[in-house]
Amino acid sequence: MGSSEEDPNKLVCFYESSSSPSKPLLTKPTSPIPEPTTPSAAGPPEPDPTQFLQITYNYGPRPFKDIPFIILFILFVISTFGLGIFSICNKNQNYNNASSFIYNPSSGSCVKDSLFDNFDYWVFVGFSFSSSKSNFLKDLIWVLVVTLILSVPICFSLLLLLKHYTKQLVYVALPFFVIVPTFINVYWFVACTVSSSCSDSLPLVYRILVLVFVFLIIGVLVWIFVANWHRIELTVQIIGIASDALSKNLGLFVALPLLTLGLVVYYAPIVVFLVFARLNGKIVPKESNGEYKCVWKQDSWVPVYFALAILTMLWSLTSMVEAKAYVISGTIAQWYFSKEDTKPKQSIRSSLRNAFGPSSGTICLSGLLICIVRIVRAAVDSARQEDVPGFVNLILRCCVNALLSAVDFLNKFTINFAAITGEAYCSSARMTYELLKRNLLSAVFVETVSTRLLAGIIFVISAVYTIAVCAILKGVRDLGIYSYLVAALAFVLLIFVLGYFVHVLDNVIETVYVCYAIDRDRGEVYKPEVHEVYVHLPISRNHRRTYAPAALGV
């Protein structure tokens, strides 16, 4: 544990002459009078003292970083809202009444037909629901509301189980990774075979093909876990540590949903602006086969505004994702670098203040890079679906995919490091690489089965919940085939909520890993239980280390 007298805001030179590891602690004293040297006989210049810096959490005031990108983001937002307000003030009420205009040859323009001056009509589209469809909607709403309410205690129960009974939960859930999909696969095959309508719409050959295909997927899943079996014990310990860290910062489960809610509120006026932007235009005559008819023509700036607004929304979304990762990293890092008998105060508030203050430009830059990566990757996938032939096209796709993967890899720990130190994006990326390289660490540990194990656990929980919902609906309600649809939507909602929980836990795992690397770089041990586990992490993809769980206990 670091000394309490050390200033946590001070970056200390890692290779100072008085503490260089290359010199013994006890050396023969040298002569107090140094020998005179000439400039030509002087040794090589000393290395830059800031080349290797000891890193720790920056508790002090942080300077603003990457300012141009927060300015650019603000300009995007101001332009989106400004043009949106203009679109509301400049809307044309005749957008839906183009058919009430006729071409006037004398003026060469479209004028409103007098027959429609005092005739306004509305078309009401009625939906006649049968009793079964009405019950379906009512039951669907109730099931989704109950599922959303129950998802909160399910998440907290899962967190407590992962904290105290990680190994037991993982090993109990592992057989269900195969049992649950196998049961569902066999059940739908038998149910479809028994049902005359289903068997008529889906012939036996296709049913068998789907059955075999699902079993192949299950076999691949089994192979993945068998191939990574040597990492499961280590992964269990990593998940347990991350769950313990998250359980001591439960305020994140309040701050993160509030950030999501804030993003939704921020999106609402932009959506309204996009709706009103369509109303900006005029009704103009258009010649077709020698005849003129009146059609609606949008203003030329409307498509540009759509592109601007959509890009702003995408950039805001990716920036919010990075802001959440920043808040998680800052909060967990303060927990990690605190003493055992002390608890960090207002850690979430300080992380929020840093995220939307000094580091807002860094978050905007990270979000912009992720946004560009997503857009380019979507374009590459679209081009792949078109199946454009050519060797050059294949090479370009491979190069683009490699570049996008490199950007994703670079960004993986950069935002975590920026949340800890307050450095700019590029500095954080470089210092993170140097930190991991100095300590013979790599990001390969993230490729362990931790995410797959957690995904499998939440799948099993969601599947069991879905089966229970379907059984209850079958027993108390007469919805017929709609009961399966209601249960399926409940499954989607629950796995979405639990998936968000896993996403938060993954960010915690990455943050603890960066904190462990900083600890190792400084030669300190803030959390001994973390060092006991993370010291067994592999340093390369093919590297294996023998893990001794008996030394750690479960």
C-alpha cells in the first residue's frame, strides 16, 4: 500500500537516479569533489525525466483536454437545434394537401382549388380487434411492466450471487448452457409437428434442417467452453473481484440509468425537429406526359439537415457510451486506490464532474472515433452483401477491417486510463500502451471467457423466466399462439436489461485490470486480492499459466 504522505496528484519520475533498480541499495560512497570534465568528455545526455512516469489516480483539479473536439461537438448541437427551430417556424401547412392544389396556366403556379377552401376532412382508420387480440395487448403490457420491475431485483440478486458464490453459480449454470437451448429446440420441433397449421406451413424437411442447425450451434458453444476450460477457474475469480468492486459502488446503478434518461430527453426535441423539417417546402407544378400536376417539393437544405441531425445523434450516442465508461472507470479506480479502512467520498460525483468538465473533449473525441468506426463498418458490411467481385475490393475490405479492429483495440483501455489520470486522448492511448508493455501485460485477457460466461448466465436466467411466463400464461389465460409471442418479448426485455448489467461489469473488469497494471508499475499493492488473481493472467494469446485455486480459496 502506498504511503499516506505521498501526494497523489504528483507524477513521480519512475527512473530517478536515487531509486534506480540498477543500483544496489548499499554502495561505496564516492568522492565529494567531482572531477572536472570538459564538454567534449561529458557523457550522453540524460533521458527525458518524463519519459516514464509513475501513474496514479489524479484527485486534484484537472485541466481541460482535447478542447477543439468539444467545441466541434457543441457547434454540431447548436446547428442541429438552431436549424430545427427554424424548421418549426418555417413549416408549410399545405404539406398534406398537395392534392387540393391545381395548376394555374395564367400564373404558371399551383393555387388551391376553391372546392377545398372550406372543406377539411380527416380520415380515421379504425382497427377492429377481436377479443383475443385485445387480451393479447393487455397481457403483453402487463407482462412487460412486471418484467421491467422484476429485472431490478434480478440484477441485484445476480450481483450478490456473483460476489459471494461466483464459482458455484458458474458451475451450476454451465450445464444449462446446453440443457436450455436443447430443450427449447426439441420443444418447438415437437410442438410444430403436432400442430397442423405449423406443420403445413413448415414442411418436415425444413423442420429437420432447423433442428440440426440449432444443434450445430449448441455444439460450437460446447466446443468454445471445452477449448477455454483451463481459463474458467481464473475467469471465476476475475468475475468475483469485479462483482465485489461493483457492489461497493451501487450508486452507479442510479447514475448510469439517469444518464440514459438524459440522452432520451436530449433526443426528444431532435426527433421533433426532424418531423417538422419534412414540412419545409412548397407545392410546385411538375410536367408529366404533357400535363402539369402539383407535387410537394422539399427545400434543398432539408436533406442536409437530416444528415446533420442524424450524425449529431450518432455522435451523441457514442459519446454517451464513452461517458458511461469514463464514469465507471473513475469510480472504480477511486475504490481501487483507496485504503482498506477508508471509503472514497463522492467518487461518482467527481467522476461525473470530470467526464462532463475537463475530460468532455476527450470523451467527444473517443465518441467521434467510435462513431466513424461504426459508420465505416456498416458501409463495409453493406458492400459485402452486394458481393462486388474483384481481388482489389477484397484487399480493401481486409485492410479496412484491420484498421477498424486496430482502432477498437486502441480505444479499449484509453478511456479507462483517461478517467484515472485526466490525460488527453492521444496521451492516454500512448501511455496505456507503454504501461502494458513495461509490465509485460496485454489486452489479451479481455478475450478470456468472462464475457461469454456472463452472457451464458443471463441467457439461462432469461430463458428460465421466459418458460415460467409462458407456463403461467398457458395456465391462466387463453391466448393461444400469442402466449409464445408475449413470452418471447418478455425474454427480449429481460435479456436487454441483464445485458446492460453485463456491459457495466465488463467495464469494471477492464478498469480493475488497468489499475492492477498501474499498481504493478509503481511496485505497490493497493488491493492484494486483485494481485493474487491478476498475476495469473496470460501475457499472450497462446500463453498458458497454471492457476492454483487452492491458494486463493473460493
